[in-house]
Amino acid sequence: MRSRGRLTARRVVAPALVVLVLLAVWEVGVRAAGLPPFVLPAPSQVLATGVADAPLLGPHVATTLLEAVLGLTLGAVVGVALAVVLSLSGTVRDTVYPLLTLTQTIPTVVLAPLLVLWAGFGLTPKVVLVALTAFFPVLVATVTAMADVDDEHVDVVAGLGGTRSQQLRWVRLPAAVPGALGGLRVAATYAIGAAVVAEYLAGYSGLGVFIQRARKGYQVDAILVAVVLVALLTGLLFLAVDALARAATPWQPRRAR
């Protein structure tokens, strides 16, 4: 019990103290240097701007979160489906996997304008862009987990007359669940940022649009408010996915999860 309390203090209290110290140094430094707000506002001003803009920020936050959740879900489904296809055929894996890896060298900033041209300014291009960002970590983690399955388990099913698809269904897929969820955790850290990038380039609503408008008005305090919200939303989405992963893998040891 005592060790758990120490662990909580190390993971929660210590980082919170560091953040408070950094904010205090920021506040004092800005006031001492006399920096104008359009260069670097003080944390107190950023907080005041966030409170004042809260009614305006609500719809933007909802839009970004919706795009991120839908895109993350779509990306996870596509990633697992592709992993299954690749695991069924070595030829397909050797042919397609390098091409999928090559696609990750293309920045999302380049793809966003194309998706807008093809799908318009609505929700669809943002969701697709988030899905394109999220599917690869899930794909890699799932393929790796299925490849690392103990061959003895596969041989048992094969020895009982199990087909390749049955081996996949009863051995490889269940064994790949923790790995796939690990990839989903990684993808969750990118989802909000991908949605914001898509909104920034073309959109009617969302934190990316809010940042774009604030940038045009040289409202650095409003931009920093949006940055804080992006970080908070990313953390909340990661915690939600982490809770889902824990619930889906109760058999795993606490340390492994």
C-alpha cells in the first residue's frame, strides 16, 4: 500500500510540481522582461483568455474530438484488417508491407489539401487524414504481435487439423490483442494533432480553425490556449484508450499493461 502511494506521488505529484514551477518562472520572466502580449503573454493572461473564450471554444473542441475519435476508430479497424490480410499470405506481406511503410514518409500536411479537393471541406477529409495517421502504428504492432506468437500453439491447432484461417482465428488474433492495443495507444497520441492539422489547412470548425484565426489576429494568448487544449485532449484520449486496453486484457500482469 505504501509503495503504491509512493508510485502515485512520483507519477502525479512530482510532474505537477514541475509544471507549477515552470509556470511560475514563465510568469515572473515575462513580467520582469516586459514582453508585449503579442510576443509572449504571461500564463495568467493565457488563463484569462481561456476563460473568456470558453463559450467559443466549446464547439471547436467538440469538432476536433469527434474527428479524432472517428479517425482513430477507422484507422484501428483498417490497421487490424490489413494485418490479418498480411498474415495470411507471405507473398502479399512481402509485396504490400514495404509499400505501406513507404507511404509513411509522406507528411500529412501534403495529403490534407488533396483530401480537401477530393472530399470537400466537411468532416470526411479530416476523419480520413486522422485514420491515415493512426492505422500504421496499429498495423505494425498487430503484424509484429501475430508474428511473435509461440509456434507450439500454432502447431497444436495445425496438428488437430486446423486450417490456416483457424490458426489465425484461435491463436494468432487472440495473442495479437495486447500488441494491437499497444499500437492503438501510440495512434491515440497522434489523432488530435492530425485532426488539428487538417482543420488548420481547411475547415469551418475545430481547434485548427481557432488557431488559424488567432494567428491572423496576432493573438498569441489564444493560440497558447488552443495548444493547451490540444495537449489535454491528447492526454484524455490516451487515457481512454489505455482504460479500454486494460479492460480488454484483464489476463495481463499489471506491470505489462
